[in-house]
Amino acid sequence: MRLAPVAGTRLTEDQRAFEADVREFLSGAEVRGAVERIRRCPPEAEPGLLDIYRWLGARGWLAPSWPREYGGLGLGAAESAIVTEQMCLAGVPDDAHVLSIDIVGTFILHIGTDRQRQRLLPPLARGESIATVLFTEPGCGSDLSRLRTTAEPAGEAWRLQGTKVYNQKTQFGDMALCAARTSEHQVPWAGITLFLLPLVSPGVTITPIENLTNDRFHEVTIDGVELGPDDVLGPVGDGWQLLNEMLVLERTGIDFHAKLRRWLDSVAAEGSEAGWAEEFAELDARLAAARALAWRVIAGLGAGTPDPALAAMSKWYASEQAAGVARFGLQTRGLAGALSAWDPEAPDLGLVEAACRYAPTHRLGSGTSEVMLYIVASTRLGLL
Amino acid sequence: MSVDSARADVSELFDADLIPVIRRLGERRRGDSGLTDTEGAGTRLAVWQGLAGVGVMDLALPSLGGGLRAIAPVAELMGTALYQSPFFDTVMAADLIAAAGLDPEGELAGRVADGSATIAVAAREQAADDLLQPAALEIASGDRVLVSGDRRFVAFAADVDYLLAVGLAAGQAGPALIAVVVPADQPGVTLRRHDDLGRGDLYHVRLDQAACVPAGPDGRGWPGPGTDLPGLWRQVLARAQLRLACYLAGLSHGAIDLTAGYARERQVFGQPLAKFQAPAFRLAALAARLEAVRALAHRACEDGDEGDDIALGACQALLLAGDLAADASAEAIQLHGSYGLTEDCDAQLFYRRALVDALLLGTRRQLRRQAAGLAAVRSGPAGRGRGRGEAADASS
């Protein structure tokens, strides 16, 4: 088997100018102040619909690749990635952005009806509304074919019943992309349909679940919520295939890389001291490789030739560096690195402490490391 | 000849049938101290002439219309084929000779281009030498420039036409870096073949009043005044590191591909080995690391061709590629089982070559130190106030 050619990844003049504009805005006093307030927010609070999203949305930067009529700038995959990368480097929480724009928004843009696009996309692009996903259930995580939430036909409408878990930002969301079973089949992945579920509905109960990070999980109970034909996304029964096709478009690895780069930057001063410099150099090299691979994936998306195996490699490679970077931070800082943002003596507002708590999420979120390796082994190497 | 057609021709030359043969070229018996490999000499020459004939040197050298981007896939192919040749040293030497103006008439460059002249780089006196600070050479200037000194781990010294000796020589203002072109076939040059893990062609070269080619603007044999040879040497070394990183990426690909193929065929516990997650996931992880290294190396090639400083990227790419090649080839042996240890199986060949080739332009420690130094420069006073990731963007 021959090695695949490597496409060029240098940005065009226009893209570089766009990157400079985004970076300049995000490094301004207004954004820096807002980021600091988020980082200092009390333990019981959690960032949701951020002012920063609205500021980006007003410029068309929150979803730059979307058409202008939906609140974007009609630009490409590179510009979207530039915004994501720069947001993460600047410490702007991006979970709600990824969920709303990169996942739910992208699904609606590609497979939604005109009515759905006109109704739902502009508030997301303006940063005025958050959409989230309800895929995982108590009995099914990576293997969505096991999902048990049902949608019973009720005339023109559907009645949803089930429990979803481990979803995030749900308490701030107006709508969720919800996978439910609309028919039973011999093959478990058949009969799954995607719905756009309004979260503020009678019959939707959201219960927070505290976890290792500052971003809560939720258990969402859906008890007989009725949805109409306009709340179905894509063809009925095509959910499994749509999830496989569409989730790849969000998977580049660029967000994972940029978060780790910020962690490593935080300990750059300690890391360049004698005794640490060589280990620092190695982590630095791995992050440089993670970034280069992510931009290769983005170049493929931009050229209209997405490569799911390469995307899986990129997500796996970047997220597998998280533990090493977090522990390096802890080692270089010692016990001071274990101090949280709520300790007045914590260096860099407890970023290393936060990194240690978030590192395990990188290998789990957006497709676990094992699922990524499965994709690579089966589709690239002819194994399994 | 266009870059694309030359690349297609190289790819044809390294076809699936020929690759297993090429992998065995230059493979010597242990303890064979003979200077030349008489057995495979004919095939080796044929492959070399084939490569030169399709313009591989044109792809490699900017002075001939090539560049890093153009040669990267070829270097990868050579790695997959474990192709042992004076190619990488000849390109590195020609790169320095052109940059330093040692061949103003282009006479040597012409012969390098058509494959009729090959050059080995002789820069290391001791195994542990840092190539950025080559050891001493003694220069005697009379009617002719004569050079003396010890150089070890010189690749294909017995095959090449010239040696490019690089080292520190005494000058009026203290020791200065010099580079001289030395015809290999002369009484002042004696060779001893190292017997090494890779069983390849590495030599201890002794230069004893060896005559240099009267190159350079004033015919003395080294660059004229005003040439920043240390600066040029650093750049040449960075480009060579990138080509070697690509070679090692290709080698890693060869090891992964060989092993995945074997896993699909080999039956264990009633099904192909490929059906088991443990080996499949390990190979998938190596494949992912491979594409990350390739992404980094190819991007640095792109940047280098645009004239950006690529010292850090090259060093990082080689560091990661060397580790990957060692891991991928060790995994190849493991998943082939004891068969992987046998002379018949290419797995052990990948393993031995990976370990040696990964050292050719710096040990892990040297590369990590070099990268640390370059990263510190990047985040120095000029880079402060911006994150490292952002500083890296300056060239994107």
C-alpha cells in the first residue's frame, strides 16, 4: 500500500489576514477580561452563553463557513478552524461553540430543510442561542446502536420517551439534537432518527451530574414530548448513517491541540529551565505534529475531500498528548500546580490543576480513543 | 523534466516487485570487513543509474529546480524500500557546495545531477559528536590544499567519488568552520568499514594530507571571505534532517504495512491475527503517529521551500520520526513472532536499519537539546506576550 500524498497546509494571504484579525480581537482587553471572569467564576457557576460568543457572532466569526443568510461569512473550513484554534489558545471555553455550531449547526446546515435552517441557524451563528446533543444514554455510549429512547408515531407527530445522559451545556440550551429509535429492526443500527428537541418543553427534565470538570453533565428525561414533522432532521430512519457521515465533519483535532498548547504555554517559563527543557522540547514537538496533522485534516475538508481515517488519527494523536502535558505541568510546578483557581496562591489561575481534571476528558469526548483506533485499523489498515 | 513526471518515474522504479529486492541490497554478512559489496554491486548501480536517469537529483536540489516538497515523497519511498545509497549524503553535500559557492562553474553539480558523481559527508570524528559543532580538521596550504583528520560513520565512503570534509580548522582569528571537497580515490584517504547493527555501509575514514579539489572563488578549497559557513551548515543540516525524517517515515510505513499484511494472513486461535484488537490497535496507533510525523515534516518542507527558517520543524520532525521508526520496527518483529527475528523476514531488517538511521543526524538527546534551544529562541523576548502556538502561526 502506498502512502497517501500530503496536501499543502499553508494558509492563503486572505486566511492569514483573517487569522490576524481574529487573534487581535481575542487578545484585546475586552475578551481577556471576560476570559478572566470566566476563570474566576465560583464553583457553583458554569460558563454557558458567553458574551464573547455574541461578540464573535456580531462579526460573523462564530460560524464563518456558513452562508451569510444564516449569519456566517460564506468562508471555508480553514476560517472555521482558525476561529476554533484562536478561541482555544485564548482560553475561551469552546464546548458550547463546538456543540452549537460545529455539531448541531453543521447537521442542520447539511441535512436540514430550508425552514429549519432559517429558523434555527441565525440565532446560533449570532451567539444568542445554544444547541446541544442528546446521543448517549445510561446503557449506550460509543455504541449508539444500543440506544433505547423511542419516538412513537402519533398521527403526523412523534412522541419521545427515554433518558439521555452525560450531555453538556444542556442547562443553557434552547434545543438539542436527539437520537431516538423510530422503528425496531433485526440490525440494531437501523430505525434510528434524529430529532430537534426543544429543551424548554413540558416533559423534559434536566438534572445536573457533578463530574471531574467544571462543566456539568446532565441526565435528561424525556417523558412523552410530542414533536412535529418539522422537528425531524433528515430522513426518518437514517440517523445512524447521518451520525457517521456528519460527525466526521466536526472532527479535526484542532481544538484538542490548541487547548494542550495553552496548557504547555502556561508552564513555558518553568519548562525551559535546565532539567526540564528536553522534556518540554519533546512535548512541544508532539504538539507541533498534532497541529500539522489537524491542519491536514482541515485542508481536506476545505478541498471537499474529507478523510475520516485521517480525522480519527488526528483526534487520537492530539488527545493522547493531554495526559503527558498535564503531568508535565504538575511536575514542573510541583504542589503549586495542584492549586485550583479558587486558591489565591494558584499560579496562572490554577490552569495546571484544571488541565489535570480535563486531560481524561480528551480521550473520551468526540469519540473515544478506542473508537478512533477502531476506525483507523478497520478503514486504513484492513484489520479487524 | 517536470517534477511530477520525475516523481512518477521514481515511484515506478520502486514498484511492489522491486521493493523486496531493494531492501536486501547492501545487506552484508556480519563481520564482513570488505570495502565493497561485490554481490549486489551490479543491481545497486542499476538502481542508482535508474534514479539518476529519471532526474531524482533535479527533484532534490533547489539549484536544479527541485526542493524539499518535491523530494519528500521520494525520500519516503526510499525509506519504505530501505534503499541504501549515497543519495542522502550526496544531496546534503551538493546543497552545501552550492550554498557556499564551492562549485562556481557548476561542474560538480552537473555530474551530481546526472548521477556520475557521488559525495559522502564526513563531519563526525567521534560517534557522539554534535554535527552542529564538527570536530577539528588540519589544513596545510601549500601549492595545494591538503587536509588531515579522522572521520567516522561516513556513509558509502567506499562507493563515492568525493568526500565533503566538514570541520573546525585553525585560522587567523581562531578556529573556523571549513568545508573541503576531497576526491575519495587517492593515497591520502584510507577506509575501514564499521561493522554495525544496520550492516550497512558506514566507514571510518582517515584523511592524511589528502588533496582537496581546488574549489571556491579563490581556488583554495573553501568558501571565500564573507561566507557565513556556520549559518549555511545549519540550514543544510536542517534540510538534511527533514529528508531523513521523511525517509524514516517511509521506513515506518514499510514496517507497518509489512506487519498489517502479515496479520491479515497469519491464522491464530482459529482466525486471522488481524481480527484481534490488541495488535490491530497497536498498529493503528503507529499509523496515526506516522501521519502526524508526515504532516509535520511535509509542512516544514513547504515552509522551507518558501524560504522560512525550518530549523525547529526539521529537528522536531526527525526526533519524532526516529522514535516512530524504532517503535514501528520493534512492533513489526513482535507481531511477526519468532519469524520476525529470522534473516528471511524483513521485520528485523527494518528494526536494525531504523535504529542506526535514526542516529545519523543526531541522537534523541542532541535533537531534544537542539529543539529546546530553538524553542527558547522562539519564545524569547520578541516572542513574549504571544503564546507559543501563536508564534508558530507567524509562518502559517
